[in-house]
Amino acid sequence: MNFWIVTVGEPLPLFGSRDRPWRTGLLAETLKQRGHQVLWWTSTVDHFRKELFTAGEPTMFTDAGIEIQFLSGRLYQKNVSLARLVNHAQIARRFSHLAASRPPPDVILCSFPTIELCLQAVRYGKRHGVPVALDVRDLWPDIFLDVLPGLLRPAGRMLLHPLFRDAAWSLRQCDTVFGISEAYLHWGLQRAQRPRRANDGVFPLGYRRSSWTAADAAALERRLVGCGIDLRLPMATFVGTFGRTYDLATVIDAARQLASNSDPNVQFILCGAGEREGDWKTRAAGLRSVAFPGWLPAAELSCLLDRSAIGLAAYADSAPQGIPNKVIEYLSAGLPVLCSLSGESRNLLQETDCGLHYDAGDSSTLARQISTLMAQSAHMKAMAASARETFKSRFDAAAVYGDMADRLEGLANQPAPGRHAIDHNANG
């Protein structure tokens, strides 16, 4: 079969990249291993490094034989910005134009967001009789309202009305809705204003650990020592983007409280980059227990997690994530997780005894939780064992994306009468 996967904002297995594959990369590999053809449509903009992958709109092949078609759009520097919305509109138009020149696939899977690409993918599917599944991975455009003061949100909703309209239409008109959690699937079906159907499903953010060598460990040690880290001390590690939905200020403040007591003497490793990097580095100035090693290659990151004592899932109070990849990544390494998310993540950690909760912004509670964990070595070991078992049973990439591939293959084999008729009125 021929599958199209439409996803932006993920690492690409190109140019000798040492970044680990994410959801689309792992699913594409699974489909390719089953003998299918896979075309991955993506943006020329590297969302995390805020630079261009390539100029123009080339097609390239990965080592696994997955074809990648680039879509050109303007570069943007902030995740929540007008420039990013312009980029999304541009790459959606390019998808519509370039897709017309290719033979139709058997199935299209489009990640939600971006809303604009989902809209064009569903339109294409209806026009050509191709089933389309939308994979809800973020709650757009709702998150754009979260950055506005309460009094401005009604006006913001009016300005964003086209995005709300197009999101609802795309979710309603697609053949299948997936979600990375039950809450995300429920949100998508609410927007679609329809009940759950047999083909709809939850496929969590499956994760595959990267292996590492002695050379990777040595490179990591050099990096950490260069940042002033004492490798003899336990490490609490954060891995992610330094963006609006994360809250490292609370982590830094907790580190300062613990440093003043030297009990426990924990090192905080904050890995990543993003628009808030400067603010957080300034906040941590003079604090020797906090290090910012930047983006780590996949092997070094895996080594770091294996050597860490705690995983920090440090999210802002308004963060919309359910069970994000960060929590799953820590579980895969057998790390007790300290998490500020409520809802699904908090419930998971409580049910499985894999971690503890603290409220976003509450540095005193976070510091106290760290002290509690470090003082209870037997409980830490029990949490670590539970974390590994929880990962194996719920989030291992081989099982998650095998199930997802099964569902997509089934979608391709099902008749879909009436798919050619586009409801133009519902789309305004």
C-alpha cells in the first residue's frame, strides 16, 4: 500500500541526524518494514532549532527508504506568533499544489495540528476517494487563547474563528480520529460533534529507547563536566523545549532552596533550547547545581537518563498536555517522575506509583518532594521498577505503532461510499 503521512515539527532522519525518531518517524518505519510505500510531507522549517532544514522543496529518502517531501514556508522564531500562522498557511497551500501532481495514496494520516494541513488533507481525501485519519496531538486553536488575559479571550476567539471553524470541519469530515490519550480523542470527537466509531482510537506516544556506547558516555561526561556538574552527585533531569508550556523557573527556584540546605545535594540537568532559554539561564545565574547542556544527541540523552535519579516533567499551569512524551521517556529509563501536570499524567503516576505530583509554580513543594525521594532509597527502587513495567506494558513503540499500522491498513481496506462529496457549506 501507499501511505501519506503529513506531519511538521518532528526531527527528520536525514543529513546524518543523531536525533531520535518521534511518532511519525517510528510509525513510518513500521509501515515501511511491512512492505508499504511511505511519503512523509513536512515543512522546510526545523521547529525546534528555528532554522531551515533545506532550501526549496526537494524530495529526499531516509536510510530506511522513506520518502520525504518538503513544503516551503517562512521561518519563524516564536512558537506562538503571527509568523508561525503565516507559515502554516503557506505550507498548506504548497501541500495542496504538490499533492495534485502525485498519484493518490491508499490512506492519508495527518497530524493535528496543523489545522491548515488537516483541512487540505481532508479536502484532498474527499476529492480523490482516499480515507483520511487525523491524529490529535495538540489542542489547537484552544492553546492560543490560553496566552491571552481573560478579558481578551472573547476577542481572541473572534479573531481565531476561522481556525476554530476549520478545525471542527476537518475533524467532522475526516474518516477516522486518533488521539494520543483518551482525553485528546474525546476533545477531537467533541469538536467533530459525533460519537466514537469503531475505527477511532487512542494510540499513545510510543517511545523507543536509543542505545549508547562507552564513547557516548565519555562524550556526555565531558559535556556535563564542562557545564560544572559533579558526576558523583545524583541528577534530576529535564529534557524538552524551553517554551511557553514549560516551567523551569520553579525547578530553578527549588534547586536554589535545596542548594542553600545542601540536603540533598542534587544536580539539575536542564536539556534543550527555545525562546525562554535566556530568561531561565539568567534566573539560574550563580547556581552551581543547575546546568544547561543544550540539545543532546539521542545516544547521549539515553545515557544521561540511565544515569539520572529523577525525571522532571515541569509544565506551566496552563499546559494542555495529557500524557506527554516527556513522561513516557522518563518511564522508559526507570525514572521516578516529578510532574506538575494534573489530569491524565497525575492519575497515571498515582495508579502505578511511578512518581509524585507538585503544583506548577510551587517550588517549595517540589524541593520537598525531591528531598523525600532521595531519603527513601527503597521506595525509589520500587518506583523505578514500576516505571519500567508501566513503559513496557503501555508505551513501548513496537506495540503502539504496530497497533496503529494495523488500524491504518484496515482503514485502507474498507469501502467509504460518498467520500467524493465535499461539504463546502460546513467549511464556510
